[in-house]
Amino acid sequence: MPASEAICSNFKLLAHHELGGFGGMGEGMAVQVAKDGRRIIWLAHESAPKNFTAVDVSDPCSPKMVVQTDLPQSFMRSNSLELTGDILAVAYQCQKVGQKPAGFELFDVSVPEKPKSIAFFDCSGPNSRGVHQLWFCDGEYVHMGAGAPDFKPTHPQDDQFYRCVDVRNPSKPVEVGRWWLPGTREGDNTPPPARHKAPALDRGNRAHNTNVYKQRPDRLYLAYIDAGMFIMDISDKANPKPIARWDNSPPYTGFTHTLVPLFERNLLIMTDESTADEAKDWPKLIWVLDGRDETNPVPIATCPLPPHETYAHRGGRFGAHNIFENTPSPHAWFSDQVIVGTFFNGGLRAYDISNPYQPKEAAVFVPEAPRGSPAGAIQLNDVFIDERAVVYTVDRFSGGLYILEMDF
């Protein structure tokens, strides 16, 4: 199938916005309803020169860009952002350790056209690249995968770990807790963890997504890249404790990206991330786990992959990445029956998991190759769904924002 050929089944494309020619987007998406009633989606960029962009999606068929901001340095990225009320938290990661600024910044976005900095939390240091991902959904704490100036990893790839920062006074963020995989810090009395046998697939034993939900504010659902996933007890935020771990790699090829609990159904949804072009790390999957005993999660199914022969050599990455995370926001959709996830050149896929042992594909959206994409194919990177069931997905390199509705 040519990379330019589009597929749309049970989704309907409402609009496409190239974001002023800066359509390379990251993994941060959040919806705000501003004081004047406008619905704004905030989007993080994959890399410099842009920091974040806001788009008015009050009419999802006619999106209008509201503001687009610049990063202060070309070696930075703001891959992740989250929003509570009118406060936006933005992650800053640098290309190399020691570079600055590295950390996260809080913005007052009560007037979306004029974001105002409230505070910057510095995570820079001789062994730190800053913050890759953050979670800020309760207005009180920023949970993040980050480095720190006082953390020296036993391996350079293991430089980011879980940190929890109290932002109840947003002008003075204060760290209240942290946890890392034993053996990944110099000075630990545990040996360093084993590396992947294929060096090209060694992405590190480090924190990625750090999800916390209002149903269980004492639990952290932590994805730890090549170390699998952890369920953590954070009832004492100063002393996080692991309750369970599940790691599928080996024999799979690592990079646990996202862990989402479905509380009422006692299920966990976990994604791998494809990080190698031409499907060299295939298969990268969306996993369904039985979570009835939170100390012993058990895999029971995977969502069916798009066909390898169709997408593996279509251009860029092919495989699972992120899913809609049931973000605990008044402006977010919720479902424990449908999973919606991005597959890079495999597009956007929705799955019916009403029978968790037999997930079924329910919808597909694969747009044509965006203009100017170095991959020569779509690379859908993230997805957010608002409470109107309007679906937003973004391209990693140049395609910008796609707005859809579900026809299923």
C-alpha cells in the first residue's frame, strides 16, 4: 500500500490543521474551556523551535490557532504537557546531560493568547537531561519521569526516574518524593539491571509515563521503559513503594510506554512503544492485563496489530505508541470498553475490549503522508478525546493536528 494512500473506517475526519508549518507534535495534549467559553486544545511539540501551541476547537470542523510559543534553546524539546484548570505544566528535556534549561515550567493560561510563566522547576545537572514526561491532573502534584542534579545513574540510559513535586503553591514547586529502579543509581546496594542483548534496542531502565487517577490517588501506574511496568503505593509520597511489576522483555523488545487502569473492570492496559524504523523492533503491542490481584497482574490478550506486510516498510516507525489515557479531566472522554491508540505509520486504531480476552478492531484512521515528512508516511504520535467524543490526534514530524469523530 503506498504511503500516500489514506484509510478511514468508522472514523470521520472533521478537520486538519498544519499549525503554521510547525506540525511536528509530541505526546502532550490537554483541553481547556476558557473563561470566555472557548474550547482550547494545548499541544506539545516534538522538538524545537516551537514549545507549545493552542488551538481553538470550539467548532471542531473549523480549528483556529490561538498562540504558538518558542523554546529558548534549539537543543530542547517540550514533548509533554498537562493542564489543570488554567495552569499548564510543560516538560523540558535537553538533548545532552548538563544542558539548560531542563525541568518543567508552570504557566497561567487563563488568557490563552497570553501564557504567563508562574514558576520553573529546575532538574538540570551533570547527569540529567531534564523531564521527558509529566502528569498534572489534580492541581496539587506533578508526577514525572525526570533526571536530577544529585542522581548519577549506573548507566547513561538509566538517567530518568519517578519524581513527585508539590505544586499546591504553584509559584514555589517543592519535591516531595522520588523512586528509581534499584541498581540504576550509583551507590545502590543492588547490582545494575541487565541490559537488552541487542544494543540497538537498549532504551534504558528509566521512567516514562507516571499516571495517577482520582479513583486511587494512593496508586501510581508507572511505565519504566525496558524495565516493564510497576504499580506503586504512593500513599506516603515521600516513600513510594512497588506493589507489583510486570516486564514482557525479554522475549519482547522493551520500551513500556503507558499503563492505564480500568478500575471498574479490574483491567490494566499497557502499551509498548515502537522506537525503530522499518519495524526492526516489531511487534510493539497494546496489552490487556487482568488486574484483579494488583500484586500479580496477568496478561490475557493483546489488541490485534495492523498487518506487518502492509506497514513495516511504509516509512518511519510502525507499532504501538500511546493510547488515550482516560485523563481525569472534566473535559476528557472516558471509556473502559474502547481503547484508542496510535501506531505511527499504522495510524489511529480503536479497539472494542468488551470481551477483554478477544479485543476487536473497531475503527481505523490512516491519513496520507503529510507534506514535508522525512518519514514519507504518517507518524501518528498521540491521541486525546474530549467529553464531546471529539478525537484529536497528531503527527510526529509535519502533519500537525487531525480532528475526528467516532462512527461506531
